[in-house]
Amino acid sequence: MGVQELRKAYQLQPHPEGGFYAETFRDDSVVLRTEVLPDRFKVDRPISTAIYFLVPTGSISHLHRIPSAEVWHFYRGEPLTIFELDSETGLTKQTVLGQDPAAGQLLQYTVSPSVWFGAYPTGDYKVEATSNGGSLEKLPERDQEEHYSFVGCTVAPAFEFADFELAKRGELVAKFPHRKLQFRLSFLLKKRLATSSKVPLLQADEKLN
């Protein structure tokens, strides 16, 4: 099954962060009011939501954050890399969703509340670690119909676009004025990199500030 077949079968629409999605569940049996929620929640909401999420090759789930925890589930296709940037400490982390536990891939992974995060098909980039932090290289383009990652995302308390926040380059660079971060965020904030381009890649446990 290709990208267009998946989009049609599951009625997937473009998502503001990139990729395609469809909300499959919204639990209205319990509604949480802002009075009982932490201040980071802007509006009342159900207790949980779930979506299908499709990321074709060449697409990126751009850096964003939400006030809730988000559980990612791998369904089919190719591995997907989730990149996280802690908004307080500046620590980064990469996790791969997929079906090969021997390669360190996970079928399920949870992103903590208020962490900046994005995702991309793992096969789109080559990552090399070095003593200087390494590099990330955009690999040759592939057929967007045949190569994709199809996952699900469950959010609790429920997802609401009212407090969905896409990352802004200027604000993040001002908070984390580390030159390597500026290059790393270019990958996650731009739609596309040239095939031959390389940018510095932060080590997974490197502090940025």
C-alpha cells in the first residue's frame, strides 16, 4: 500500500507540522477544565485523543511542542526518527521507531510534555558521530509514494490546536545561542535540504547553553 492509498483509506489530511493525519479518537466522556490543569494548558479539553500520522520520505514533522505527553506507535513502513530538544536544559535526544529491536528501534515511545520535538523518516538522512559532534547528510531523494513511515500518536490530556506551538528559529537561538544548535535547527525548521548538504549534529547528551 502506497502513500496515496493510505491517505485515501484513512482519510488523512495535511498537518500544520508536516505529514498527514486523521484524528481517530477523542474521549469526551471526561472533560478537564483549565482550573484543574497546570497553567501551560490554555483551554478545556477531553481526557485524551489519538491520530494516525503519515510521514512520506522527503517530509518532516517540524519542531513543535504541546503541553501534554504524546505516545508514538509504529504501524508500518520505514523507521522514523524522533528528535527532542528539552526547552529548559537544552539537551537533545534521538529515538527511532521501527520493527527491529536488534537495531535499537522501538514500537512505542513517549515524548514528555512541553519538550520541543520533530520527526523524519530515518532513511532520509545519514548520521555520523565524531568528536566534534558529527554531521547529518541528506541522502538521495526516494519515491514519495513508496517510502514512508506510518505511525499513531496518543495524547493525554487531549491534543488541542489552541496550545500547539511550532518552533520559531529566533526564539530558540536566543535561548540557546550555541552555533551548532543553529545548524541543527535549520534541518528541523526548513522544508528541505539540498541532497549534498551537511550540517553539524549535536551529540545526544550535549548541552546547548
